[in-house]
Amino acid sequence: MFRVVGVVGAGTMGQSIAEMLSVKGLDVHLVEKTPEKLQQAREMLELSLDRQLERWAITAAEKKLTLSRIHMEASLHDLAKCDLVIETISEELDSKKEVIRQLDDILASDAIVASNTSTLSLTELAGVSKYPGRVIGMHFVYPAFRIDVVEIIRGLQTSDETFGKTKSFIDHVLSKKGVMVYESPGYVTTRLICLLINEALHLLEEGVASPEDIDDAMSMGYSFEHGPLEMADRFGLDSVLAALERMFREYGELKYRPSFLLKKKVRAGQLGIKTGIGFFKYDKDGERLS
Amino acid sequence: MNILVINAGSSSLKYQLYDMKTETAMATGRVERIGMDSSILTHEVAHQPEVREVSEILDHTTAIKKVLDMLTHRKFGVLRNISDIQAVGHRVVHGGESFSESVLVDHSVKLEIRRLFDLAPLHNPAHMMGITAVEDNLPSVPQAVVFDTAFHQTMPPISYLYAIPTVLYRKHKIRRYGFHGTSHDYVSQRAAEFLGKPLDQLKLITCHIGNGASCTAILHGKSYDTSMGMTPLEGLMMGTRSGDLDPAVVPYTINKEDLTLNEVSSMLNKHSGLIAVSGVSSDMREIVEAMNEGNEKAKLAFDMYAYRIRKYIGAYVAAMDGADAIIFTAGVGENSDVLRKAVCERLTFFGVRLDEERNAIRSSEPRRITTDDSEISVLVVPTNEELLIARDTFRLVKNKAGGR
């Protein structure tokens, strides 16, 4: 079973995945392009652990142990020893292809390459690899350490062995529920949640209800932890927009067309938690202010 | 007969090798950081320097193999061949209602321990890995399991039931089980020997005060009531555990602080007790040190800790309608004369007369710390759970061989 895991991309999702893997006792190698981004990721990881410490979820010793298992790496070449590499860079086809192509020459032949893509074609990504059988999709839901479901996506050429190993890793090592999905833009989670968010935005645009009331209605009415607008703020409005646009293109159906309000917000740079403002305001720890 | 005693945790494993002719430990040691590439094996033989070896130990099977290699090592070992190990005894935390005594491992015992994973999710799976690992390395050697809960299976329903809907007991076996059973059992036997009276005529209160802490009322040699409950969280205040509290505090806190179940459970198990009240440490020595330097929060933590032990002693005197002796054991109980003094000084109502000089003496032997005219004797009896595990294993293996 995998013990040393590489994570490519130390953004919000990459940090969250790295933290979750380390808490499960795995050695994690987290790769980012620039030293500044690596440093920032390290600080964010510490901040995340400090917040859990404050909430009594972990002890100081556990925090230290978790951090000690996450190694910051500046190059993909540092991943040579990994049994599994999870790619979670930004959702751009060409950059993802480049990472997968480069990993061909770095990893051992029995290693597995997983992509955390939510809307791109896994078959297309795998197509650039010399070993498409070992490429699979592993779609985590943010925050990865709290949400216990992972979509496992089989591309056309993903081998049974790759699928079997991945599934048993998710079930037994990560103790999460692995849901098998076939390739389709947005799979289950992204497709359904983005539609809900988009519809909430239509409600807002039409002046049917205030942002607070829309969120309260859904979170209290249907036991969501956060309402659809706060969810969008937490995912990042740019990510939501990108996912909707891709699904709109792929399916060609109007229901996926992103709301104008969403586009406007993104153009204004109000991207949600990461910029401190989206549909609601947030402090630097990501706590909602209003 | 040589018996290997094993206490397997999820990423660690402690061992002791006993020569049962003399009941002495020939070697002791531990493996830490199992599952990582820099695991540490520490091995100790009496009168010899400690040996440390760092290597990659990925699972319990490899860990046991390393231990066996060390025990038969040309230089550091104490055995010529691994066939010199005639039996293995394991500590298992939770035996549920299925096990009221130690048993030899067979297929059905393993199934039952697996079935109990739910009740002890942190411990039993690790113990199981230890048992499997021994099977892999020593396939024909008999193994015994000794349960922390077994000794307390003699408790009557008035002690073990919680006053909540009984369907919860029937469906999920929610009840008091109690822990540290091996230790309470062992020190009560030693105490009876020390007092020179048969155990089945004594009323004893044993206080196992270590990192975890529990009190047991032992009526005529049998556990009658104990302070830990379904899990080791109930009862006394501990190093990092809260002990008794109003159960309504839990949902109230979850609501007020927006906590998840994991967070509140970690708060009560790892962030409460001495460390929470003192803000200094979960270690009694450091608490006493801080208290002596005038730290008021440390003093408060210490006083609460001692007060709660006294309350349980009072409760158990009432439960058994009297007591012949109170016994202190385990890390804090054996070593902190300050704590014993704080507890005993205010039990005069029951006729406890502490002898301060006796209390201050350090020793690894059972001893009395009350005056000769004290109505209730207070004893300090060093515990030795590993020895009891070895003895049980020895007895079970011998009986089986004799029965053939």
C-alpha cells in the first residue's frame, strides 16, 4: 500500500489534501513552483493546525508530528520515491498535461498518478502519458480532512489494477468512502453543487431573497453545513465560474450557463474567503464576519 | 518456561520476556514509530546498557520479527533460539462482556476481539495486529490474551448499568466496563499477602493513579464497582482527561463552540484534566513543582485531583459498608507522597491515620503508610501488569498441556 505520497500544487486544495494525508500517518511531499508559494503553503498549513489546536481537535504534539511528515519540495524530481502522486494544480488542461507528462520519467513504473480534476477529461489527461493505465482521477471535496467522500474516476484506459489499489487506499488507509464514477464533466459532486450555487445566484439576481436568507433557508431547511452562497465563497468564486463554464461548454445546456452576477464578482476580484469578500465578508482565518 | 508479554499499540509495541521459574524479566523493550522508515527499537537487559536500533519497520509483523531477532542476538540477546519462547501473552484493553478472564487465543477468540473493535476503536485493532504478527513469526507458539476489563466483569448490575433507556444496553452494550483490571487485580492480591489475610475476607479500595486513573471497590476479592465507565474517560480527574462531568455539558459545548464530535471527544480526552486546569502540565511532578513555586492554578488542579480521589474513596467505603485498606499504585500513586498525603489527611472520619515518615519512604516493595493504630490501613503497592499477564499465560498454557 502507498506510504509516500506526492502532492503537486500547494494551493487551497493541495494544502488540505497534504494535511489530511499526513494526519493519516503518510509521508507527504508537497510540490510548488516557487519558494514563495511553498513558504505561503507552509504558513497556511500551520495556521490550519493552530486553529484545530485552539478547537481542541489536536494536541501540540500531534501538530508537530503532522507538520514533520509534510516535506516541501521545489521540483517534481523530488517525487521519485513516491508510490502515489496526486496532482491538484489549477484547473487548466495544458498545465495538468505537462505535469503528467513530466511524471512519466520521474516515477517508478508501479506508481500511480491521480488527478484531482473536477471537470477536465481524465482520458485526455491520461492520453499524454506513456503509461495511461496508471492514471486515475481522485476528486476530493474541500476541506479534504473533514469530508469523507472521494470520487474515483476511471478514464477509458485506467487499468483495473490502478483502480483496485486506489479504491483500497481510499477505503482502508484514508478511511473515506470511495465513490466510483465514470468520466463525465463535473462527475456527481461538482455537477450538482454548481447547479445549486448557480440557481441561488439567479434567485439573488431576481431579488427573490437576500443572501443571508437564501443561505439560512437552505442550510437550516436541508441541513447543509453552509448555504450555497457561502459554499461558493469557500470554494472560490473563480473556481465555481470555471467549473460552470466548462460544463456549459461540454453539455451545451443553458442550465450550466454561469450567472452574470458570478462573472461580475470574479471580474471585481471578490473571490470569496481567499480575498476576504465574496457574497459575505470573512476574516483572515476564514471565519465569516457578516 | 519463557513467556513473551506484548502490549501492542497502533504505532508502538512494548515487550517483556519473563523466565517463569523465577518470575523475573530477562529483557524489556519497545518499538516506536511503526509504519515509518525510522522506527526505533529500544532493548534493555538488566545490568547492561540500553540498546537502540533505528530501522525501517513498516508493520507489526516486521516489528515482532525485529524483537525476536534482538532477543536472540549474539551480543544483546538473552535466548539462544526463538524456540526458547514457549508462550506469548498479550494485553487487550477491551474484552466487553465476552471475556471475564484471560483465555488462550483461538479462531473464535480472535473473531470476538474483532467484534469488540467498536467499543475500543483505538486499542483493540492494534492488539489484533500484535496477535497476527506473533502468529506470522511464531506459528506454533500458544498465545493468551489478558483483558483490562475482565477483572471488572464481577460487578453487579447496580454498579455497571447506566440509568438510561435499557434498550441502549441491549442493543449497543452501553454500560460500565472499567479498566486497569489487571492492575487492580494484581495489587489487591499483593495487598492481601501483605496484610496476612485471605483476600475473600477483605474490603479493599485500590487507586490506580497513573496517566490514566481509576479507583475500584474490591469486595471479598471481586470488583464490586470501579470509576472508569464504558470508556476510560469516566471517573477521576486525570492528566489530560476530564473524568466525571454532567453529560449535558457535551451537547451544550458542541452548540456554543460549534464543535464536531471528534473535536469534543479530543477536548475531553486530550485537553482536559490537570493540563486544562493548571495550564502547566499533565504530569503530576511538574504540577507539584509549580505548586511549590506558588502557581495558584497548579495548586487548584492538584487540589481538585486529590479531592476527587477522596470522593471516590468515600463513595466506595459506603458502597461496601466499610473498608479494610486503601491501596495506592501506578506512577503517581506509587511515587507522589504529596498526593497521597493530600488524599489521606482528610479521611480521618473513616479512621485513617497517616504516618508522614512512612509515607515519605521510597521503595519498590509493598508498604504501609498509616500508623499502626489506624483503623483503615493505607498501602502503597507497586503494580506489575506485565507479570500478571505472564502468570495468566503460564497458567493457561500449563493447564492446556496438562489436560491433554
